[in-house]
Amino acid sequence: MLIKEMIVDDNNMAFIPSIGTSYQLNSTAKDIVDLLKQGKSKEEIVKIISQKYGVDYKEAYIDVQDFFQKLKIYGLIK
């Protein structure tokens, strides 16, 4: 998974050195990336995001699922 080698700076700019690609993340996306790098499951991530941002679990699930789909499209996760 390329996501594991992603480096995110203080301005939420993410860089993957092996392919030389960078991405701009918002704070929620940065949180999700950090949680993925910690080995958290999708369900754990949804729960943490839901609690941190004070949103309904279902809404958080939809948003996390959407972000996961984007990560798959870019080839960053399987």
C-alpha cells in the first residue's frame, strides 16, 4: 500500500516519494490517512471520525467510504 509511505506536512500536503506524486488533503483526509497508517480498520476509522467531528455514524461512514474509493482509484490502497 502506497499510503504507508505517504508523508504529510504541517500544511496537509501529502507526498509519496517512490512515485513523486503529491496531494493536497483537508484535515479529515489527513486524519484518515494517519489512522490508516496506524493500521486502523475502516470501522475503527469511521467511529473515530464520527466522534472527533461530532457527526452521525452513517454520515461519517459514507464520507470515509467515499475517501477510500478515491484512494483505491489513485492506487494508494487495495
